[in-house]
Amino acid sequence: MKLKIFLLILCLSCFFQLANAQNRTITGKVTDAKGEALPGVSVLLKGTATATATNADGQYTLSVPENATLAFSYLGFATQEVAANSASINITLLEDTKQLDEIVVTGYQSERKKDLTGSVAVVDVNDLKKQAVANPMKALQGQVAGVYITSNGSPSSPVTIRIRGIGTFNDNDPLYIIDGVPSKAGMHELNSADIESMQVLKDAASASVYGSRAANGVIIITTKHGKLGATQASVNAYTSLSNYFNKIKMLDADGYGRILWQAYVNKGLDPNSNGLRYQFDWNVDAATNQPVLNKVLVDEYLNPERTIKAANTNWFDEISRMGVIQNYDAQVSNGTENGNYLLSLGYFDNKGIVNTTGFNRISARLNSDYKLFKGTITVGQNLSLTKTKEVGADIINSAIQALPIIPVHTVDGIGWGGPVSGMNDRQNPVRVLEDNKQNAYNYMRVFGNFFADVRLSNHLTFRSNFGIDYGNFTSRNWQKKYVSGYLVNDVNKVINVQTHNVKTTWTNSLNYKLETKNHKLDVFAGTEYYGENVSSFTASREDFILEDPDYMYLGAGTGIKDNGGYGAKSTLFSYIGRANYILMDKYLFTATLRYDGSSRFGENNKYGTFPAFSAGWRISEEPFLKNVTFLDELKLRASWGITGNQEIANDAIFNIYLPNYNITSYDINGNKSGVLPAGFYLSQNANPNLKWEQTQMTDMGFDFSLFDQKLYGSTSYYIKKTTGILIAPPYIGVLGEGGKTTINGPSTQNNGFELSLGHRSTIAKDWKLDLNGNFDIVRNKVTSLPAAVINAYGGDGKGQNILGRSIGSTFGYVADGLFKTPEDVANLNAIVNAL
């Protein structure tokens, strides 16, 4: 027995010695081109999950087998692979300046930046992290030529994005593609920290692969994935403060009184006849015959009950505060040659600059993909779960119009101040905010995709991608009882709203790639199904004994009940084809064809065809420019394409009949009492010939890079024509029932020019300079107006209308000047004759 134990120990000892003999330890140091140590560099044993990272001094230690290869990678530097053939390996990493070889996602395919033939802008996502806003799209402001961003300043940072101007009377919002899943929803549910890359497709040749929804441009977003190397963890937190940059300067009670007095005097009325509780000590100067104000007088109390005391309230200050933003992000990721994952958590909270308003977001993301059967099959998913909550308020206008002599509270400090008889009926802005602070909406959203890639051969890949976008909106709004001056609400009410929205996308495609010495071919073909199903329910109840959040549910009310709801479903089925061909790395060609069928159109025009063609010429690769040493890249490009728009109601092609007791009830039996028989009325006339709105765009431009990519830029000139714009024009009452009809109406044209310039250089050891700017100009005009809508957008009903003018133009008198002196008035006839 002892002999067996001895032999076992001897064998194990030999085994461990053999194992140790097969591995050896390699050490080294990683620096940059200046010799500075690089901490956190990933050192990966290629083909395995074994990896380490350099320490603060740039040093590393790793145990490797014979004939191993090490891969050194670091953000912003070119990855290097070296054979592990010595015990000490020192590496110098070089900055990755090959911007032209950057891979850009342009739809269902990826291309090198230098191979693009359309107008595609690559967004610097690092700028997204520098702005403390809920909506990452707000960070696009000023970054991309031809992209216009506006926002209203609400805590959730809602933005309006216009790509190359306003081209339709219909929906002008772009289409968002997030990890291959389309969306038209607001982006404030997306955590900026999760974004890896972003591209803006501005011309039709680039965007037409998305066909019917791409007329207003496409923004493609790719979220982060785990990187090859050791497990990485990061935490980011920031706090920021916000306030009005230019706060409105409000009149105080005395200043308002002086303006009121002047207004009455100017109209030739007695200033003391106003009903606003202002009285004035004034007279007419005997020498100048001009009115003179001596003093503004206001009674101590504004109402007979002596509960509302005259005040000097700055309503804008009363509703404002310093805004506070807090943001916390955490990410954990890992990657090997066989798969990767990334887990991200985020918390964002914005207490708005208007009292009681705020936006809160909690987000979680899990992205992963794994290779099976030696990489033949790749499966994965990109999933995000977000919960948002917002309390909003549209109160600025009320604060501007509320009278400064009205106090916030009554004399007891509890009740609300408000207007008394003779004053306007504007609500007390502070009361509105306080009574609204519990009226938040809650929105839960699940967004993402599941995909599988199957490598059928070395050149052919099949991909199936299923996208899901589920939203659950809930709100419980109170309308409280209140007394605010003569404004009284003695009936409280609760309104509950719940909306479910399910959108699914299923794309199946084949991608064929072939590359030889002088030829590159990339062909994509596939089908795509998109479905949207929405249902909403609303219920309300009046009269609640207690105004308490734990009590005010529908079942606790004793008064009037009401309910309502709606549901809708739409589908879109598409065939997609796209081919990229590159000859000798300098002649570039792209062709796209998409065939869409939409449930929103009738049988006659259900399908739309959206083709596009583009070409590029990399002149810098021609022999006659090879000796121009300062020229890195010069590419001419031109494109033409058609995109579509289907943004109309799902029932726009149908006759719509609705019940309405007030307008359909009739005492047909002559009972002269009781509930009368009622029917339906025609709310909308059908239009089975409704067809796709189409946008045709021609784009020409060039891209360049000079002096080892220190100077770079691009220019574009485009013509964008939109025809058959889908609208529901206003109609006159004499048309009677069914006057509302959706039609294909006006046509428009946009002409524009864009210029982007940038400069990057190193100015000191630890200082880099990257300057970029852009300029663009766009002109819009309405080019045709069918008879049905010729006077629907202003005009005199005879010949003057919006035709030839831009969308949004108003019809009215044009001011040629102002009367500035009494002499101007006296010489009226002479001035008019001179015009």
C-alpha cells in the first residue's frame, strides 16, 4: 500500500513538472511612440481566453505555451501581434490614424469609410459623453452639416431633428436604426454610455435601403460590445447644474402699473377705469399739454373678503429653481475569439429648472454573441430594458401673463392667491405646478434583437435578425379641487391611461462577399417584415372624498365615470437588394433596390419601389496624383435615389363612421321624452387611391484628406424633390359629413450645400488638437399645389398662395416701415406715394 502511494506521488510530481515545462513566463513593457508607459493595455494569448493587462508602469507578466502569439490592443492605438519567442517582449504601440479604413455601418452592410459613395456623416460619439442631457441626439447639435437640432428644454431633453431641411407637410422625423432594429420613438430612453458608433445617412442613395421610412434621413446607432481581452469594468458618475442663461426680466407691481397707465392714456381712456385694481394719481401738464403720472396706487387687499393681499410677485422667479442632474453608469465586459458580452447599468435623474418638473431613467443592457461549431454559426442578442418617469409642465406662458399684484398664497399662507373680478383668467402658476407634481407618466420599454449568422461558405453568409420594441405607458393624473381667486374647481377627478405598443421586425438575408486583387464585390439580398400593434385604454372618475395617492383610485370615486380606448395595427413587408462593387480600389459603384408593401394603402397602390444608384472615383489613387505627397485622399461621388414616406393614420383609406349622440340623436318615434334613438355619422371619407409619398434626391460632392490626415473635409450639393405629399387638408363646413379626407397633395423642392472642415494635430507631448466645423445652407419651396389644397396654406383665395414659397410661410401684410415722429403721421400721403 505504501508503495502505491509513493508511486502515485511520483507520477503526479512528474506530471506537474511536465506541465510547467510546457509553459513559460513572458514579461515586458508597453509604451507609446514617445516612450511613455501605457497602463491598461490588453495582452491576449491569441486563440484563447488567457489574457492580462499592463499595470500603471506599462508592465505585464503572462504564462504562455510554446509557439504562442500575443496580441496587444489599446483604445486609440493600432493592434499588434507578435510571436512569443523570447522571455522578454517590449512593445511600442502606434496611434491608429487610419481614419479612412474605419468601418462604417451603412444599413444592412458595413463598408470602409473611404469606399462610401453616398453622403454619410460619422458622428464622434465621445462628444455624447460631454453633454449632461437625457437625450443623446441633442449632442448632434453642430456636429453634422445639414442636421438641425432644436429642443424645448424639458427635463427629458426632447429634440426635433431635421436632416437637410423640411421637405414635407407630413412627418419630417428621421428613422433611427439601433442594432438593426428600426424606431421612430424618442431617443431619451437610450443611455448615451451604451453607444459605440453613430452614422447619419443624408442622401437617398445611402438611405434608400430602408425604403418607405427613409425620406427624412436615417440615423444608425450601434451599441457597445465586449472587447477581446481580459474582463473590463468601468464606472462613471457626474453631477451638473443648470439654470436659465437669459432669464426673462419681469415687471414688478409698480412697473406694470406704469405700463398700464401709459396704455390707457395712449388710447385716450381714463386710466382709473381699468378693472385690475390699479388707481393712478396723474394730471395733464398745463405747459406741455402732456399727461404726467405722479403715483401708482393699489389697495391693500384685492378682494372684499380681505383674503388676497396685494403683492409684488415675480412669477418667473416663483416657478424657477436651479436644475440638478445626476448620472451614474457601470459596465462590465469581456471578450474572447469565441464570444463576448457586455453588461451595462445606468441611472439618470434630472430635476428641471421649472419647479416640480423632472425626468428619471433607469436602464440595463446585455449585449452578447457567441461562435459555435468553430465559428460556422454566431448567435447573440442586444437587449435593453429602460424605465422612465417624467413630470412635465407647460407653465412659462402663464407665468409671463400672471399679474404681479396677485400673491402666491392667501393671507393665511395656505390658500392660493388668484385673479379677482376684472382681471384675466390666468391660473396661479405655482398652484398649477404644486397640484401637478404627482402627475407623472411611467414608461417601460424593452428594445433589442436576437440574431443568428450562419457561414454557408467562405463567401456566403445567411443572417436572421428578429427585433422587438415593446412599450408600456401608464399614467394616473389628478385634477384637484382648488379655490384661486374667482377660479374655482369643486370637483376632483382621476384619469388613468394605459397604452401597450408592440413592434416586431424580422429580417432574413444572404450576404455574398468576393475579393480578388482588383475586384471587390459585396451583395446583399433579403426580406423584412415589420409589424406594429398598439392598444390604449382610458378611464376616469370624479368626486373623491380624500385627495391622497393611496386613496384616489377609480373605484374610490363616487361621481361620473367615463372610459375610452383605441387600437390599431399596421404591417410592412419588403424585399431588399444592394450591391457594392469596387474596381482597383478606386472606382466605386453601388446599386440598391427596395420593394415595400404597406397595409396603410389600398390594393391599387399598396406597393412602392425605391431604387438608388451611386458612384465614386478615388482620384488620389490615379497615377497622375501618386506623386502629390500632401494628398492622402480625394474622392468624387455622385448619387441618385428615391425614398418613401407612409406616415399616415392606419385607417386613412377607409370610410370612418363614429357614434355621437349629440349630433345623431332624433325623436324619430315622436315620443318627445326619454333617451332618443341615435346613430353614426361619417367622420372621414375613404380614399382607396392613396399612394406613397416619394422623395427623389440627387447628391454630388467630394471628400478629401491632406497632410497625413491633418486636414480633412467634405462638400455636398443636393437637390431634394418630394411629390405626392400625404396630408389631410382643412375643409369648409358646407361640405358636411366626411369632409376629412387624406390625399396626395403638394410637392416641394429643397436645394442645399454643405461644407465640413477639420484639423487634427499634436501640439505638445500630452496635448492634441482636433478642430472641426461645418457650414450649410438649404432653400425650400412649394412647387405644386393640387386644386384640393391650393388655398389650404394661406393666401387671398384668388392668386396669392404658398406656391413658390417655403413651408411655414404666412400670408399677411408686409410692413414697409414704422411711424417714428408726429411729422411722419402728418406726411402720411407723401410717405405712401414714395413707396
